[in-house]
Amino acid sequence: MHTKKSQFYFLLLVLAGTLVLSFFIVRPFLSSIIVASVFAVMFQPFYRKMLDFTGNRQGLASLLTTALIVVFIVVPLALLGMQILDESRQVYLSLSAGDARDSVINAFKILTDRLQGIFPGMQEVSVDIDQYFKSGLEWMLRHLGNVFSSVANMIGNSFIFLFVLYYMLKDGAKLRSAIIALSPLPDTEDATIFDRLELAVNSVIKGSLTVAFIQGVLVAVGFSIFGVPNAVLWGTVAAVAALIPGIGTALVLIPAIAFLYLSGDVFPALGLLAWGLAAVGLIDNFLGPRLVGRGLRLHQLIVLLSIFGGIALFGPIGFLLGPLTMSLAFALLDIYASAQRAA
């Protein structure tokens, strides 16, 4: 008996050591594995249609699904990322030259003068905007190299992403069954956890993030129509701002409208205001509920905190890991509550 216990503990020790080493081996590709897994869950319905189309040939169905994902999603996102980098470089160069900086300072002075005209008792606002711009430029200069190195790493990891996506589509059901068989929890609870994570992907990723992406695209289109420079860059900022409850894209639209108005472009400012109310503001009311559906619904504040907290903890991949981790936590809390009630 003592020998069997020693063997069992030795096995656990060796297993723990190999698992730790395995984690460090796959750690450089962890982001690609997670993103590929999320894509595999999101496109499971399409993969099943490909299975029917190919006569249940799993390899061919996975290959076709992966190819279509690359053509219609990965390539457009890559082109969008290149455009964002180019516009970021243009903003950086214009700020370095001082033209954009002077324009913003003058617009701020005009705004404060008009506010003082409306509110005579208002004290003159004294803000060293020039110093803020210099600090911002220094920060951009320090991190510019990191941005381009991250892009290079993303290009390298994209190959890993494609292979992982292919095999996740092809063998995802087998992997799920293997994890359920190894888990010490009852199979029903393991299935519940997987179902909740799948609901989280479909509701949070396909719902909240897709709505934010569409709102960002509409903001970029509106900026292009009404003459706001660097439309794609600010559309991306608007997509992030759309995740903030109660504020949303107004965080980007209102300063842009004020910029046009203070620059003397009154009609474009009114047009952008109408565009923001009609095209952007109605997305949450009509498109959002249809994308999220009746699946797992995390409160917008929880989604926001999980996304930014995930990015702070895990890096860029945290925008996926944060909501999924939070959804897993709520799933485990539900299982715990059910177990307590049954006891």
C-alpha cells in the first residue's frame, strides 16, 4: 500500500512538472491558440454546413471553413490594421511638425473664450496643452518600436493560428470529450461549463464586440463623409469607446463635432451630429439584441471591466481572455449554487 502511494505521488509530481514545461513551450503561441479556439466556436454552425456539403469529410470541411475565414475576416482585418498604423504614423508626424498641435491649441482657446462669454464668472482656464503634447509625443516615440515588433509577431503567429484553427474545427469535439473524461467533476457539470463558455463566445464576442466594431466602422464612414481627418484611426478609437456603458461612441463623436464647428464647418458638424444619432446611436437598439440573442448576457459594465482588465493582465489577447474568464467564473458560481441547494 505504501509503495502504491509513493508511486502515485511520484506520478503526480512528474505530471505537474511536465505540465509546467508544456505550458512554457506553448506560451509563445498561447494567443494564437486562444483566438483560433474562439473562431472555431463561433464558426461551428458554418463548419457543420460544410460537413453536409462535403459528405461528412472533416478534413475538407475544416480546410474550406478556414479558407473562407481567412478570405472574408482575417485579410480585411489585416488591411484595416495596416491602415490604422499608417494613419497613426501620419498623426505622429503631424504632431511632430507642430501643425496639428497648434490647431488643437487654437481650437481649445476658441472654446474657452466662448465659454467665458457664456459664463462671465468663469475663471480663465490655464492648461499647459503644449507640455501635454510633448509628453504624448515622447511616449509615442518610446513605444513606436514596440508597436511594429508586435505587428511582426502577429504575422508570425498567424501561421500558428491557421493550423490551430484547422485542427480545432476538425477535432474540437474529440478534444472536448477528452477534457470531460479527464475532469474529476461530473460529466453534466463539465458539459455545463463548456456550454456556458460557448454562450459567452457567441454573446460577448459575437454580440458586444461585433456591435462595437460596426459602430466604429460607421463612425469612420461618417468622419470620411464630413471631412474629419484620420477617419479609420478615430473609428477604431470609437469602437473601443463603444464598450463603455453610458458613454459609447459619444466620447469620439462629440469632440469631432466640436472640432468641425469651431473650425467654421457648421453644416458638416450638423451632418455628423445627425449621422451619429441615426446611424450609430440606433445600432444598440436594433442590431445588438439580434446579435447577442438569448444566450449568456453579461452586464455591459462587467464586459468593459473584463476586457480592459484582461488586456492589463494578459496583454492584447486579454480582450478575449477577460470576458471568457469572467463567464467561466459565473458558470462555476452557478454550479456551486446548484450544489449547495441540492445539499
